[in-house]
Amino acid sequence: MVLQKKVVMVLGLAMMATALTTTPSFAESDQTAATSAAPIVQQDSPSTSEGQHQADDPETSSDKSSDAAEDQGKANPHGKSNTRMFGILPNNTTVENQSQVPPVGAREKFKMASMNTFDPYVYPFVGAIATLNRSYGSNMGEYFEQYAASLTDNMTGNFLTTAVLPSVLHQDPRYFELGSGGFLHRFAYAASRSIVTRSDRGHAQFNVSELAGNGIAAGISNLYYPSADRTLTATLSRWGMQVMWDTLSNELKEFWPDVRQKIHHRAGP
């Protein structure tokens, strides 16, 4: 039991250290890339007054607004939704527009895994999971052990299913929203994405990253769970629960645009 506590504490500390070091580095690299890719604007000659008249022209201003909107649409080249579901849940791996979406490389896959793992709203969600799963006991100290274990489960599963295996197997970890058809058809499509995924070239493939990734994560968890929870049944139960959560997440991603549209329609004039 002492060894198990030490393993859980070490994994928890390693995870927090990764959260503090990895996430800012992605943001810094994105900012650097954006800065380096920014075009150099040359200053116009002060003797040209025609440009000033064009700035005051309503038609020219309208054209500029249209260009700005077009540039804003191009700011997300991978078609991913950068909005939070219900304003809370992270939604970093959803593609709402499936037409001509370029593939993502290994770096982008690790970035998505990091964003999903270390998002601030993930921590209270893990707290709720730790409340339901009391493998270590019921007192406060044992709850924090369970919290560290559940947090490690989440981190391991996310990186294996979103970054590591998709990079090795050249599979796309994103969820591609269907967006059309009847409710049952879309519901079945979302549920099937835990079994069927896309390759980096856009072909349908068996979702080895999801199923094997969560299976490996469940096996790794036997290093820090109590001996009573290291049985084959308990390991398969943790694997099944993680696949279930991911499937429910796919359902939310599929129907969130519909919910969002209704919310905005009611909030409109």
C-alpha cells in the first residue's frame, strides 16, 4: 500500500509538472509561428491622398470588413471548432466543416491531447469521477489518492488515443461532425466513431487508436491501483468506462452545433 501511494503521488506530480511546462510551450510556439508568418506591411507615401479617401469610402470599408471576415474564417485551417460546448466543455478536436480539411501532423495531435488534458474545466470533471470511483477508500486522504489516479487515467488515455497511437498509426484523432440527416442516423454515426475513424489520408479505418489506446491506459493503471482492482475484470471495466465517456463525448460534439444554434436564435432580437 505504501508503494502504491508513492506511485500515485509521483504520477500526479509528474502530470502537474507537465501541465505547467507543456501547455505554455505550445502557446508560445503558436504565437511565434503566427508572428513569423505575419506579412511585412510597407508604409505608403504621405503624398498619396487617394488612399485616405478610400478609407472614408463606405464601399471600401465594407470590402475591408468582408476581407476581415474571410481572414477570420481562414484563421482555423483545420476546420476545428474552437468554441466550448455549453461554454464549459473543451471542444478542440471537432471538425464541423468536413469539406477539404487538411490532415494534422504529429505535433498538432500532441497539442490537441495537451489542450484536452490540461484544460481547467477537466479538473472538476475528474473530481466528480473520483467521487464515483472509490478504489482507495472513502476518507478524505484516500479520495485525493483516487483523484490523482483518475487524473492520471485521463492524461494517459488522452495522450495515447489522441497523440501517440494516431501519430504512429497515421490516424486522425479528430471527430468529423456529420451535421445532416435524421436524429437516429446522426446518433448512430457518432457512436460508431469509437470503432471507425479516418486515416491521415481521409480513408475509413478501424479505430485502433481509440480502442487499443484506452486498453493500454487501463493496463498501465494497474501500476498504481490497489491489488483488488488489478484483476482482468477491473481492468476491462476501466477500459470500457473510458470508451463509454469518449463515445458520449462524440454524441455531444455531433449535436452541440444544433444546440448552439437554438441558443443563439433564442438570444437574438
